[in-house]
Amino acid sequence: MADRISVLYTEEEITARIRELGEQISKDYEGRSVHIIAILKGATFFACELAKRITVPVTLDFMSVSSYGDSTVSSGIVKINKDLDEPIDGKDVIVVEDIVDTGNTLSYLLDNLEKRGASSVKLCALLNKPERRLKDVNVDYTGFIIPDAFVVGYGLDYAQKYRNLPYIGIVET
Ligand code: IMP
Ligand code: MG
């Protein structure tokens, strides 16, 4: 049976918000460069659109971590499946993630990256579900704060499906 998905944010709303985030980041990093670390796979759609809206020089790297398997419950155990291609020492890093939920993944990842000698490490998440937080994570740039619902689209998946939806929707269960 097909899942029922109701629209939470339209493509237009997401585009407008990403434009604002890009402007904010461009202002905050004036005179510097930004090294974006996008977390595979969910953040790639967001990271590409965001990078295009940043007017200071941008470099990009990718990392793949997992804490979930295909279940919708966080295990709290984080595994690095693909590490960075380049060192980050001396760089101003912005970690770009699709969503901060329990905070397990980001809390591990930010700790890990902070030990690698970056000049600064900030976090930019398209979505933030603060009600579900188990670990304290400071989100420096948030696209949208959302209620406790399972969402898909714009990179976010449900068992690997729906990443390609151009909007963000709630899966009705
Ligand atoms: P955390 O470690 O619990 O914060 O989980 C972060 C990861 O869980 C995200 O990068 C997503 O891959 C996944 N996730 C959490 N909530 C959702 C959701 O509502 N839809 C799709 N994926 C989610
Ligand atoms: Mg995922």
C-alpha cells in the first residue's frame, strides 16, 4: 500500500528559507571561506541549494554516518561509513544536516570534528525536532523547527524512499 504523505513545507517555502540562510551565512562569514561538510545521504539536496546561495568562497566535503539502520528509532550508536576526503585543520566548517532529531548523530559527529583542529565548527540543519532531543546539540542555523512527526522529502527518507520529493511532507501512519 502506498504511504499517505501530507505537505508540511512546499518547494517554494523551502527555497525561500534556504535563500535566507544563505544570506545570513554569507554575512556571518564575510571575508572568510566556508567549508561545508554535508552528511550523506539526506543532507545533499539541502547542502547543494544552500551552497548556491552563499556568496563567500565555498568548498565541499561529504561524510556518511549511521545510527539507525532502516528502523525509525535511534540506536545511539554512531558509525562512520565514509570519512572526509580532506583534512579540516584551520578551516571554518559548517556541518550541513537534514534533520536533528534525538541529537545522537550530531552530538557524536560535532565532538569528533572538533578534535580535528578546525578553526570553527558550526551546524546548519534544514529541520529541527527539539521535542525529541536526548543529547544537547546547538543548532547554529535552523531551516524550520518542526513538531514530533516523521517527515520525508527534500533528501529525507522513509526506508530509503521519498528523498526525491521536492517538498517536505509528513508520513501518515
Ligand atoms: P538523530 O541522531 O536522532 O538526531 O537522527 C538524525 C538522523 O535520523 C537524520 O540524519 C535522519 O537521517 C534520521 N531522521 C530523524 N528523524 C527523521 C524524520 O522525521 N524523517 C526522516 N529521517 C529522520
Ligand atoms: Mg536517514
